[in-house]
Amino acid sequence: MRTIKAQHRAQSAPIADLTTFRALPTNSVEHLDPFLFLNHHGPQVYPARNRGLPFGPHPHRGFETVTFILEGDIMHQDSGGHQSIIGPGGIQWMTAGRGLIHSEISSDAFKQTGGPLEILQLWVNLPARLKMTEPRYIGVQEDAIPAVPLDEGRVTVHAVSGEWGGTAGAVQPLTDMSLATIDFRQGGRLEQTIPAARTIFCYVIRGRFRINGQETEMRRLLEFNPDGDEFQAEALTDDAVLLLGHAEPFQEPIVAYGPFVMNSEAEIRQSYADYQAGKFGTWQE
């Protein structure tokens, strides 16, 4: 069984009136190669006639964003011409690649009526060979994400990418990366074989768990040692939810500045110059 190196507590980092906890990076962990960043927005309830999410047009280059909409919705638009509104249980997988501008705001309907909102946004790195790949966007509603029942129905894996219980996820990523949100009833157990060389990304969204022999709880990010290939999780409460992923680390230099993640400071400077020169596309309201 792989041992746990540390448990990292997500830190409060509100954005305007949006409740936000940052799980990565924090003062105790910088990144888990190739996983770079995780914000946990909510859970909270928005009133009717609200302003919605505050993420207006902004650029990205050199990585991907994977957004899990647990409650509420997100209206996505980008300079590549992609648009969608994804509702509860859905995901958005955006490859920034060589650069684009996008916005992530609430739909007009959500701003009018309000309601519960809870969203996770994960940034995953791209290797140097793919930093300047063509941007792409994939929006997937809940009913298109395979739900894999395990442990006699006490565990349900929502397979976003990779293979889970013999079922392929909804998205075929550019790199070998497995991601899922996993719902547990109390006593539900998940056992996975994950090669020791792969980085595990394990974040407790809700509830309490015993994971590889240690108890943990909501808003904890677990960091593992590369010393075993068995992963075990048991829910100690009902309505317990994990974000679980794993991937090969790239073991390349990471230079991040603002909305860009590259391999050198020179590439960061070039990213800003390219953005200012209009090479990330044209934003149209």
C-alpha cells in the first residue's frame, strides 16, 4: 500500500462574494507534477438576481483546465469560437495550448433565479512538446459521463478520463491522465492499483474517509510517497465525495506566472508579448 506523505488543508481564498478554498498551491505544497492548481468554490447558495461567477475574459497558455460543476452552472466562451452552458454533474476540459482567451460566468438563468453552487477547477500541466498545441474545448453534461457502480452500489465512479472498472472516461486527454469524481455511501470501499511511478491526486470534496490507513476529511489534499501501488479509500460518512486522479509526472521545469505556465522565464515573457500582440485570438461579446 502506498504511504501518505502529508495531508494539506485547503486555504480560504474568497473571490468577491464567491466562497473559495485553494487546495493547490498552498504554503505547504507547491504542485504535484503534473497537477498544478485546485480551487474549490462553494458550496454556497446564491440569491435570486445575483451577479454570478466573476471570471470574465482572461488569457491562458501552456496547460489545461478541468472544471467540475457539482452544483450550479458555467457558461463558457472562448476566442476559439467555443460556447456552452454546462450544468450540475458536468465537466469542462479546456486545452489552452498555444493560447486563447476565455470566460467562465454563470448563465442568465442562474443569475436570475440563484441556487446552490459548488465548482472545482483543476489546472493540469502540458509537457513541453504540447505547450503550443492547438487549443480545444470539450464540454460534457452529466448524462454523458459514465457512472461506474462498485462495491455493490456503495461507490459510484463518474469517469471523466482514463479507465475505471473497465469503463473508459468521457474525455480522451492529450496525455495519459485519469480523473474521476467518486461518490460514496458510508462504508463504501474503493480499491485501485496505481503504479508507484504515477502521481496520485486525491482531494476530499465532502465527508470523512480512511485512505491508505489514515483518516482524513473535507477540503484535504493528500500527497503520497512513490513507494507502493495500492490505493484504498473507505467512506466513514454518508454523502462522501472524492476527486481522484493519477498521471505520470513530466519531470520538466515549471515556470508559472499569472495565467501562463511554461518551462522558462523567456517563454513567459514571450507569452505576454504574444497576448498583447493579439495572437491569442479576438474576444467577441
